[in-house]
Amino acid sequence: MQKSNKNLLSQIPTKWAVALVLIAIGYALAQPVLNSKLGWNLPSVANLTGDSKGKGGAQDKSVDKDASTSSRNSTSDPKGSISKQDASAKSESKKESTQSDGSKGTATSSGAKSSKQTSSDKQQETKGASSNKPRGPPTSETDNASSSTEGLRYGLLKDVGGNRFVSPGGLIYGPGSQEGHRLKHLERHLDDQPNRSGPHGVFYGDMAQVIRWLDDTYERASAKAKGTSKKQEQDRLVLEAPFTKPIGYVGGQTGKRKGNPDAKKIRLVVEGKKVITAFPF
Amino acid sequence: MNDPANAQPTLGTCPFCEQGEVRVRKCSDQCAGVHFFALCDECEAIWLKPDLQAERIFPDAENATCPICNADLFGSQARWATKQELHGTSWSEATSG
């Protein structure tokens, strides 16, 4: 084949041979540019001259690679969404494990302390993220929770509009308080305020756990269960319920003076089903 | 807070919720002028007199307003009164801190 090519070239006039060589050089330079810019699949000079056994194979492979790359690019959305799904699935399973850790009916002291650290960490995130929204409901922790359980705040509270959220037990957390929202006010009781004069009840656990405890307090105290109490004044109702294990501790200056004793009761102040405040004592 | 003049005096622990700190709220309004009342920072119980044994009232849970001028209870026109601001008023003797 190469021999017949040489014979053929020898029969062509010199000026034509020079022209052909120039064209070949021009084509060799333009071919990869045209292929990459215009998406063409022009064969290389080596392929045209029949020297394709080695390089041509590689070229074919590179074309395959390009094809596979472009096919990956063209299907990047489905792939991306899958990886996003994976990511969200991971984050969900992580959150679920966090929730299940904090979803015990009553807290043990050791368990409670570790869950308190978790809530403290979350609180720091919340504080940082919510600094721009002083009068709205909690944001970052809340948003994380809502994304994990299809719009349920803290995985429990149903958004009923008007910045109001309803717990599984029917308690309503809405706008109000100095913090702008009852949930924000409640979050103050996830951390101690050691400089605050008087007592400051601090819950163990996170908001989800606290919300469950408050539902439990409301249900038992409303039913006048053993050990509970109920005090009504005008529209306000103070409900108290005991717990078998510590659900928090007494902080503030009063708590500090007493060595931060465990709290095994919750006091819940409501107006109808609207939560005003709640704390352990 | 370290400056005694800027300290926010307290009337004591709220007798209703038994947790909140009752302090004096200073509110100002064009009609009512500067006025004071006591407010629990936990349950929002309100006293119009500097006496925690006196009758208390409760603002609306979601739209709490000043019991005197009806402005937003936590609006920019209101804040916790300082010791200096209470000097010479009936609230001064009832508070400590």
C-alpha cells in the first residue's frame, strides 16, 4: 500500500506535490481545532494517510472518551440530582439519628448532658444565622429540621401560616415575646444565663425534645394526672408536671448558688393552646 | 450593667410564673409622654403599680401592647428603665439592683 502511494506521488508534478503537502499541513493544524470548536469528527492526517493502526486506535479511544465525557455532561443533571439525593439521604439519616438520640421520653443525666452539648452547638449555629432576623422564628436549626422532615419545624411542628407552628399535641408556637417569637424565647432555655439574677431553668436536649416534653406536660396537667398542677388567672394558665428523671437544671444566679441542681418538673404557661413560655425547675 | 446608673432595677421574681424577673419598662408616647410599668421578662405579666402584690394584667399573646399607650410592648419606643431614669419616681423605692 505504501509502495503504491510512493509510486503515485512520484507521478504528480512537484508544484502539485508542494500544494498537497501545504494542504495536508493546513488540514493537520485545523482538524483538531475544528473538531473541538465545531464538534465535528474530522479524521486526522494519520488516519487519512492510512497510518491508523497505532495512533488511529488511540484517536478512536479519545473520541470515545470525548463521547463519554459529553454524554456525562449531557446527563449531568440526572447524575447531579442523584448525588444530591445521596447527600440529602445522608444528611437525613444523620438528622434522624440525632432525633432518635433526643427523642427519649425522659432524659438520663449522662444522656442529657451529651444532648445538651448538641443543643448548645446547634444554638450557636442558630444565633449566628438568626442575627439578621431578630423578630422571626428560629432559622438555621429550624430550617435544617424543616428540610429533614418535609416542612416540619424541628421535625415536629406543622407550619399553619401566620408564623405559627402547631405541635403534635396541639400546642401553638407563634409570634410574641421580647425575642419576637415564642420558639426563640424557648430557645433561651436551652442554655444557662449565669449572670441572670434569680433562677433560669435550662432544658437538657434539643428543641425537638423540649417540644415533646411540653406536649407531655400539657396533656398530663390538663388531665390532672398525679403530681401535676394547674393555675388559671385571667386568660393565662400555668401548668406543671413532674418527670421521673432530670429534664434540665436550675441555672441563673440562683441556680449557681445552689450548685445548679437538677430540674425534674416543667412549668408551662399558655393562653388557650398558645405557648407563652416554659422552663424546667 | 456594671455602671450602677445604667443598671436595670428589679422588683423581684414574678409571683405568677415564679421564674421571670420583673423589671420596670419605660415607654414614651406623644400623647401619654414618658410612662412606666412593671413587666415580667418570662411570662409578660404586667403591673401598673410598683407592687407585685397588686393586680396584674396580661397582654395579648401575639400582639402585646403597652397597657398605657397601646404601642408595641417591645417596640423601639420602649425599653427597660435604668436606675437613673427611675430616680425620684414611685418605682425607685420598690426596686433593687
